[in-house]
Amino acid sequence: MKYEVLVLGSGPAGFETARQVARAGKSTVLITATPPGGRTTVGSLLPSKGWLHAAHHRSEGMERLTPEQATSTAEQIRAGIAARVAWTRQELEAAGVTVLSGTGKLAKPGHVQFTPAANPAVASGSTPAPAQDIEADHIVVATGSEPTFAPGVKPDGELIIAPRHTKTLTDIPASLIMVGGGITGVEYAEAFARLGCKVTLLSSHEILPRFDREYVALLQAHLEDCGVSLFSDSRVASVDGDTAVSGGRTVTALTEDGTQHTAAMAFIATGRAADLEFIALGAGERSALLDPSGSYIQTDASGRTRLPGIYACGDAAGPPFTANHALHQARRVAAAIAGRPSSAATPPLLEAIYTDPQLVQIGAVVPQPALSASIHEHRRSWNNSMLSFLPTAHRTGGAVADRGEIKVQVGSDGLILGAAAVGPNAAEVLAPLQLAMQHGISWEALTAEPFGYPTWSEIITGYARS
């Protein structure tokens, strides 16, 4: 069988590419090894946001979540995942995309070997369905990324877990070792702490290294207020999840400097890498497809690779591994296939930590000591009580969490170079700046606009200030 476009993967990048090209009139097939929505929906982004939501809607000082409450929360998260999977499938089919469940192997340009997923209704031991050759004029690789684990620091799904295990949790442990100081580690550390767990966070580097250090320090203070013990420069050498102690089992994390930390459970959130398992090319073609390090697929600004008819977008095309970056790349690939013009430049995109308060950044933010005379910094601050009547202003208390601040750095031409924010609903506050940076709207012009009143975005105009 032959299609005009074949998409490998159903995460944000694969979903958006398939939907866009199908709407442009291209015959499109999407192959997915996971339920539609990919790992983002099933194993990472949705579960983490579900637990954060549960944590942020508990009153300050409440006891640890009971097993019944934890089980109920996990059930709600699974129901949310199922609803999102159903919506994703419905959107793809409504756009005219043929969705095939199974695995796809890129055998050569223009050809994918598709193996259907096993049918659970068929008795075990039956002969598996044979692989099928599917031909396409354009093949889009959007296979996403997978968690990376060092030897000796791997989840077992019981005492040592990873993000994908949280949707089936039946209890919140009394204590937890969080291994990893990136976005996932920090978000889950806050969620578990606010659900009554004693959290020890071990990071091989300073936490959240891509974010503004001044505002990271404020978020770190908030985490400590929540009861999280933070240890930077503490690279974990091993995690043993089967140590017997009186009254039950525990886990022990050993750092490279010989320090031991013990807890009832460990959580591994040490990073992700592009999923390249689908590649069944010869050595020469594989080398042409990948970047020099062999870590991800190398593309041009429109998502084209060096192999004819093959594109890549999302995590498979390298970091940053964020959903909005994947969506942006997917739309460029779809435009290229459909013959529509698109911007060659990668625009600044907002990146957020969805703790409460949120930490958000867009573009580069220069530390104050390094600011030059040609960069002007503007700040806005707010107190949550000013907008406490808004539906999204639910608070659980805490001095750091109740206040917010943004810093915006502007060049001599008046255009915004970068911005950061920390505080309640900070991602909503900064959203207009992404639009301004992408379309060359000056800071002066942006702040002259009278945004809706009362809204979070009006904070940038200086009207709703503390």
C-alpha cells in the first residue's frame, strides 16, 4: 500500500504533523506503538500534571494522602489519559488520517516495515501477523524520546519508580528520594512534598540549569518551605531498592562521594534521549540521517533530513524536549510537505515549570551583573491577593508562592530579548511576550495595549501591580 505521507509516532509532533498534512488533502497514515497521544499523554506530561493538580488543591498542612485518596487520584489521572487518547484518535480520524497500531521500522527511504500490534483477543502462542511494507512519498519521524537511566540507577516499578509508573500509584510514600533536578524531578518533588511525603532531591548539577538563577533561587526556597531537602552536585552512583529493614523495605541511594540517603521509595528522573529504535537502515544511510554524535536526527529549518523524502520533528530531532517546541517543528514540516511558506528561524518559545509558584522563561536572560548598557531590564511584581477572585487564583499558602515577579530584558532597538517570571500563573503572564518576540512587537508597544481587565496578562502593562 502507498500513501503520500507516513508519520511514525503519535505524540504532539506526530499528531500535529499528521493532522495538518491530512487537512491539506494529503493521504496520510500514522503508525503508533502507544495509544494515540504518545508517551507524552500516556506516561509523562499528563500524569505529572494530574499529581500537581492534586497537590495544589490541598490545604496547607494537611496529612499525607491516604492510600484510598492516592488510588482515587491515580484513577482520575488514568481517566484523563483515556479521555485524551480518545480525543486524539477522534481528531486524527476526523482529519482523514489512517491510524495503525503497531511498530514501524524505517527500512529505506520511502519504505516502512509495519508490524501490527498483537491482538489481545487472539490466543497466546498464535502466529504473529507478518510485517507489511508501506510506501510513502514523505516519511515523517516523530517517535519522541525515552527516559535515560544510568547503570545501577534504574526503576523496578515497585520501590524505584519513574514517571510512567505514577499513573498506577496506590499510595504516597512517607519518604522519597528524587534522583534528578530537571523539570520532571522538580515538579514531582513539589507534588509529593505537598501531598505529605518527605522528599530528598539529589541532583548531579544545580537544579534547573537552563533557567534564570535569581528566580530559580526563589523556587528553591519554596521547595524547601514545602519540606524538600535539596542536594546539588550529588551525582547518584546506585539505587538499591531491596534493602530489608524493620517494619518493611526501603531504598538506599549512594552518591559518588560515598554519601548514603535512605527512603521508602525512589523516583528516577534523570533525563531523556531521542527514540531511534525505529531505524533499520544500512550503516551509511543511518549515518546520513543522524547528527555527528548519533544522538538524534539532523534536520534543516523545515525538518528535512539528508535522506530524500524523510523528515523529523519533535524529540526525535533533538532537544529541547518540550511539547510546544515539538508542535512548532511539526507545523514547519507540514508546511514543507504541503508546499506552504514558513519561517526558517526557530522562534523563542516559552518553557515552564508547573510548580506553584510557576517558573517560566522565554529567550535568554542575562544575569544582572553581566547586563550591558545596551540592555534595559524592566520588572513587574504582583501579589496574588490582587487577582484572588479569578478562577485560576486558587492558593494553598506560603510566602514565596503568594507573590510573583517578571523581568523583561529589552535591547536598544526596543525589542524584547528575553524574559523570566516566577509566581502564580506565571506562564499566563508571560504568554503575550512570546507573541511579541516572534513578531517583532516592541516592549513599548506591547505594554501600551490595554489587555482584558482583570486578567493575569495585564500584569505586564504595569496596571495590576502590588
